[in-house]
Amino acid sequence: MRATPTYLLLTTLATLVTPLAAQDTPDETPFFLQKPTSAAEALRAYREKPYRPVRTGEVLAAAFLSEGRELPFGEAVGPTTPPKVRAGGSIAMTQLGAHFAVRPPEGGSYAPGDTLMVAVRLPGPRGWGDIISPTGRVLVESIDAHQVLTRIVDIYGPMRAGQVVLPSHTVVDPREVAPVATEGPAGHLIGPLQVRDLMMPGSIVFSDLGQSDGVRVGDFVTVRRESAERVNAADTIDEAIGTAQVVQVGPDHSTLRLIEVMSPQMPAGSPVVRTATLPQ
């Protein structure tokens, strides 16, 4: 079969725009003599991709509860451009690498090289203190008499003047490990990060399982529905209504990111059971 002019033109263009090193295989076979890649070979990278149960960014960006503790809150002064100009508000752009001014808490101080978390402080569930929802992380670069000058290294949301500042915690990445099945401990849902009628994958909720219960970042839990009698409706049975992963842990609570939702209604008080943990 004769090659059409269109085919010859496309072949020539592909040769011209493709780097020479990418056109040949290690055995120096020209690209136009190479055998087509099979579907199985093309999908091998996806099939054999190592499983990493914890993503550092998800942990650092996860909201958590203060549990009534007095945390060392500093204050976000706002973005500043150029860096030597004192920040007077949030009129400058917040982007990676931009300068951002903060103030330490009264009686406290920051040092160059410190990594700080900038966050929104919101009223939390009754009895659990405030919700601390990170908006970004900054690295301290210099200090003057009025403010601490930092550089933005991570952005999770709008970073504005008036937000709170805390020392950033470190995340231990377990890397490529497989979860191990376990039974318990069991606790209950405290409530969602954002009030909504229907839960969906990716939603954030809080539980009363914490470090005191042996729960760690990366653990997996099942949210269940309790059996109960209902008026003018079918009785409920004990069944799983969702699965979630622990993305933040406090002394007596944990932050859960929903992975699978079998029932979009997850009221506060629903049982939560740890079903898998990461080997230490």
C-alpha cells in the first residue's frame, strides 16, 4: 500500500518536533521501525505504582481542633511587597515565594529558619475548642522591630491579615507501606468541618479517637450507623456508612478524610471503628 502525502507529511513533522534522543530506543532502533507499545505495557506504570498511604500535603493542610488548649497563637500581618516595606494589610498578592509578615505571640519569638503555619480560627464543636484550618505555611527569613518577615512555601487557601500563626508540625512519611488490618479502638463522630446535609468523598469530619487511643496518621476507620427504631420509617440496622483515613491526630481527637460514602447522612455520634493501621 502506497503512503499518502498526508501520512508522509505527518511522519516528517513528528520527526522534526521530537527530540532525537526520544526517537530511538536504547538499542538505537529508529522510532519509525519500533514496534507499537502494547496496552498492557502502557498501563504497567499505573499497575505497579507503589502505594503511599500518606500524602504530606494532605496532613499539613488538614484542619484540627484545639481541644480547649491554650495554643501559642501569633498574628498574620499580611503580604508585603517589597520585602523591606512594613505590611499594612492584605492588598499584595499571596503566592508561593511571596513575602508575608507575621507577629509572634506576646512573650514569644520566632527565629530565622522556623517554619510557621498560617490558619483560620473558627468556633468548634461544643466542648472541643476552636477549629484551626491551615491556609498556608511560611518560612521565617528576617526579623525587625515591628514584624517577622517570612516567605510563603505552601498555600492551602486564602492567606490574609488577621489570621493566626502557629509553629508548623512535622509529618513523618511512612512511605511505601501496606496497611495492616486491626480491630478497634472504637469511638464516635464529633461532627464535620463544614456543616452540610450530605457527606461526600473528600469531606472532612472529626472523631473522638486520638493519640490517647493509639490512633495515628494514616490509619483507616469505618463509620457505622447504629440500629434504632424509627417512627413512620424503616428501622435502621448496624451497618457501615463510610470509610475514612486519619489525616491529623490530637491528644483526644482525630481529623478524618472520607474516602468512600455509602450513606451521605453521617450525624454526630455515629460510631467510628479503626479497621486498619500502618506498621511502625
